[in-house]
Amino acid sequence: MMVTWRNRWMASAALLSISLLPLQLYAQTDERGMCADVPSENASGNVQVWLERSLQASHCYTFQARAVAINAIDVRTLALSHRIQDGVRQQVVQQLDGPSVSVERRSRVGQLAWSEKSENGAFPSLEGWVDHASQFYDISLDEDVRVAGREAATLRFEPHDQQRYTHEWWLDNATGLLLKHVLSDSTGRILETFQITQLNEPERYTGEVVIDALPVSTEPAWQPSWLPEGFVAQPTFSQDDEAHQRLYSDGLATISIFAEPQAGPQELNRGVHQIGVSSIAVDEYAEGEQYWQLVGIGEVPPSMLQRIVQSVEFD
């Protein structure tokens, strides 16, 4: 059964709002032993080492957890599960309040999403990601904190402009796992807090890890003509023969854009909407009798997201 645009962008909004991964980065070439090399000691004041630990930990530990997500609309209690079997990761987020909602994502251990191709077509190292993020965020570190009864360190990402939000991560000392994530706007107003309240003792995956090249995906016949500085195209994986999505990231914030052909004028109202902390921008494009519905989703300022969606051009 073909997945409709509603399924896609609703699922994307859920994964953006309730993320198990503090950092998404794509490694450069085949690499084995990634999980066996996860450092268990304190990163000793080094931001880059903390980032590396969080990246590896998010792939290399199985765990069960309880968490809360708090924003201006509601408070959600969540059950988190991260399992690894035969090199395949299964991430599940289940909402425990109100209607039963469960979001699942599967991927290879070591197959990561964030990428920015260099001139020779290779993907950058972690150092390359830090260099890229540092162009748009000031990164600071505080190691003497506690979350959910666990010793932790805080990484704060303060944007250089008002086109991005401030991110704060609390990372577990023992494993590097994300314990808390706070998102704030340019005025300092907290938009959403995600916090683990109970973390069952995680276990490190000991199987072999192979980081392989991303599969080639179909390029949609459209693209935005404007993006904020620093946002670069990311790989997407279409579930049908025709691509309807483009994905962009500056290393922290992620923007998904969907374009779906319609038989007539679209059902959704044009403008900007909210699903939790995620902004949703809706627009349309018409050429003759062909209509396209455009939907953008991202944890970015609404006016910026709307400008991106309105800039979409078709080949």
C-alpha cells in the first residue's frame, strides 16, 4: 500500500519532536568495531569527544526508558525502546497518555543520516560536522550536572542568528546517551523539554558493525530556491517509485519538505500550523489542471519554514 503524504509528514513530525538521537551524522567509509570502541570514561572537557561519544552511544546501546516531553500544548509520557539484533537497530517511541500512538524506525547500526558531500563526493568526519556546526552555533560544555539521578554533562548550542533555535543536550557520563534535550527560541523561551526519567541499565552491542555507503535515491523534480545558510541536502529513502520528499539539515535542525500531486485544490489550509514543537507550513502550486500540495515540517521558526516552502520551484 502506498504511504500517503499525511502518513509521511505526520510520522516525520513525531520523529522530529521525539528523537532518540541527539546527533545524526553519516560516517565516511566502511568502518568495523565502532561499538567496541565506544569510550566508557569521562570525555574530560573536550566538546568533540563528547559529540563522538553521544553519536556512538545512540547506535551502540540497547535500553528501555521512560521519559516526558513538555511543550506549550501538552505533557506527554513516553516509553522508549532501543534494540539491536543482527546489526539492525529498532527504535520505538510509544505515547502513554491519551490515544495510543507508537512510532517505529529501523536502520542499520552505523548507518547515519546527516551528510554534507565534499568536493570529492566523500562524507565528512565528525570533525567536519563540528566545523560545520560551529559556523552557525557557539558550542559550550558543562560537565558537573545530574539528570534522573545520573551524572551528566551539558552541551549548549547557541545560534549565531535568529533563523535557528538554541539546543541543549544533557549526556550521560557512563554511556554518552542523551538524557535531556531543551529547545529554546531567540528570546530564551523554552519551546520543548524532553527528559528521560528512568533509564534501565543499557547494554553495549558487541556484534560487528559495517558502515556502508548510502543507497542512491531518486531526486524529486522540484527544489526550494531559498534555504537559510548552512542547511544542506540529506539523503531520503522513498517507499515507492516516485520521490516526494526533500530533507535538509544544518547538523542540528532538520527540515522535511513534501510535494504531492493532487486532483484538485488541496484540503489543508495554506499557512503555518503547529504539531507540538514542530512548525508545519502548507502551500500549493498549480500548473494548468495539475495541483501540487506542499508541506514543510521542522523545528525552526515558522516564518523561516514558510519562506522555504513558498520558494519551491518545479523543473
